[in-house]
Amino acid sequence: MQPKPEDYDYDLDRALSSIVGVRTTIPADAFTADTLGTERAGHGVIIRNDGLVLTIGYLVTEAETVWLTLAGGRVVPGHVLGYDQETGFGLVQALARIDVPALKLGVSSKAKVGDHVIVAGAGGRQNAVAARIVAKQEFAGYWEYLLDEAIFTAPSHPHWGGTGLIGPAGELLGIGSLQVQQGGSEGNKQSAIDINMVVPIDLLKPVLDDLATIGRPNKSPRPWLGVFAAEVGDRIVIAGMSRRGPASKSSLRVGDIVMSVAGQDVRGLPTFFRNVWALGSAGAPVPLTINRNGRTMDVTVQSGDRRKFLRGPVLH
């Protein structure tokens, strides 16, 4: 599945040299330490000649130290500039001269299902996968995350976090976020294959300058409940809650079925999240109608700003 230089009209090895390793450590008492761990590793992409690295935000959220591994094995320190909770992108600035070419940003909206692409991790061709785009569609994550149109690629890269999605012209089309399964069938049997979910690069462009200068998008944050929500059929079940999050301080309970938000019926995760976000900015009360053990009742969660629960970037 490794890409071969002769199959591409651009300098493959030069493009792959823009992919770096990202390794971070997070304090044990950080808000995300329990769910994401205190040691995280993945990849990032150099997108500017001054050493600006784009990665997936969960690798660098609340990071105390950041190390970047360049092509050739050189390791340099990095500083987290910011991360965007809505898109999932994170930005890191290399704190040393790196002399590595930046990968130009492409236009992900022009990418088509069936296009041949590369999903690249740090380490050159041996850590890259020749893939194709198998879908472009809505994606909802149980942690209150929603993309109107994510990119899905196959075969899956086994170490997907922060990988660079390189398009047919050697341009950056997105950043790898997750491994998910796509259903299929073989004869009379149902089967599923692993695919990568990639955050489209077009989502970065409106927020890039803000992330690089103030560490976050310059707009009001969305209401955040601090729940882990699961779809059962088309109903939403509260499968868990963030410790110290807004929902944990309310009368909401694990196992509750969410029937409506502010009187608006809820069917599926996208509707649930959009109904919550439509109530205003972070801090807005979120009235829920839930079913608990066969009884219908009303619960109000005082939403919060997710960023205020997180440690800010450590200054160097």
C-alpha cells in the first residue's frame, strides 16, 4: 500500500518530508488526561516555511511539552499556538530552524470520491498509504463534534492521528482524525472495512490567522454540555459525562434518553448537537426533555465554554 514515486506527477519524497512526528506530554491533573492520556503521539504537517505545523487538536490539547520529529530523525521542541474545538485542528510552532519545505494548502471541496490520494505519517514512504477517497459526508462524534462534510479514505492508515491527506497535485487536503468502519457485504455476509476520517483543509482557512495569533477562533464559543452521546436507533442516549463538566452538575444521568432540546424533537446526533448550538453561545441554559426508566421529565443543563475547562498553552 506504500506509494511509489513514479505514480505521481509531483516530487513525492519532498512532499512527504513535510510530515513530522508529534509527541506531547500532558499534566496528570489536566481535564483531558483521563480520556486522552498524558502521553500522546501522532503526526503533523508543516504548512509554513517558518515551522508552523498543523495537526489534529487532541494531540496537543493541554500539552505541557511538545516535540517534533523531522524527516531524518532530528527532534526539535514545539509550542502549542492554539486549537479549534469546532474543526478539531491544532497548531504548533517549531522552536528551532527546521529548513523543511512547507506543504501547500489545497482546496478540499474540489476533491472527489474516487480520487487517488496519500495518507501520510512521519517517516517517508514506509509510513504512507496510497489510498482513495471513498466518501465525503456528514460526521458526528459522540463528544459533541460535528462536521458537515468530512472526507473518508481507504485503505486505512494504522496510525491516523494528525496524518496529512495529500491530493493528486501534491497539495494538503486535510488532517487525519480517526479510524472508523464502513459497512459492506461479501456474498450473503455483512462485513465492514476500516477507513480514515479526515478533517477537510477548507475548514482551516477561515480560522488559521486567529489560531496562529490568539489561539482560538475569534467568535463566541458554542454551548457545551460535557456529555458523551450515543445513537440507539435514531434516539440519543447519554452514555457518559465529562468529570467536572456542566452536565455532571445537573440532574442528567447516564442512561437518560434525550427526546427533545428546547421543545425541538431530537433524532440522531447531528440534530441533537445543532439544536443545542442553536440556543446561543456558551453559558446558555439547555432545556432537555428526557426519558428515564419509562418516565418523561425535564432537565436543564447550564452549558459551559469547553475551553475554560482546559489548560491553556504553556508559554516558552
